[in-house]
Amino acid sequence: MAGRGATEAPEAARVAAGLGGLLGPPRRAVLRATRKAEGLPDLPEAQIELLRALSSSPEGLSPGAAATRVRVAPSTVSNLVRAMSAARLVERVRPEHDQRTVVLTASKEALNPLEPVQSR
């Protein structure tokens, strides 16, 4: 029996990967079309999730707290913040009381187009 389970697991992983490859592009196309029809910003889902988390915390979040809230690895938040800072969607603020830390906040530019997303 141990041998059978061992061969089923790789087969299931192969099928899951194949389905993911087939379903991913249509899913992204539907999301893009829905965002366009609703007048929502055309941002990757991970960026929208991070903006939702930051906008629900007006005092801001540390990168670690943001990672926990969005349920991603801290390195993923770092990559998101790098791209989103360049697009002026996220601001990095150093608190007066501790210049060694950073607090992430959603920028004003991000909050305006995010309002329709927040209401859904």
C-alpha cells in the first residue's frame, strides 16, 4: 500500500499543476475584465490585498505585520512594497521614536482608486 500512495501523490501534483496552468490565464482574464467593467484599478491581486490591509490600519503596519495580515512571506511583502513604492501606492515612514523601523501606509494616490475595491 505504501508504494501505491507514493505513486498517487506525484500524479496528483502533476494533474494539479496542469490544471493550474490551464485555469490561470482565463482566471486572470476574467479578473481584468471585471476590474475594467467596474472601474477598479488594474493591479495584481497581491497588491490589492496589501492595500486593503494598509488602508484598514490608518496608523500603518510594519512589514512583518503586513505579511502576517496578508498571509504571505515577509520577502513577498518586501517585493510588493518595492514595486508599489515605485508606483507611489505605498509609503515607507520612519517613526520619530525609532528610526530603525519602517511603517508602511497606503498613499493618498492609492486610497482614491481603492475606494470602489473596499466597498466590495
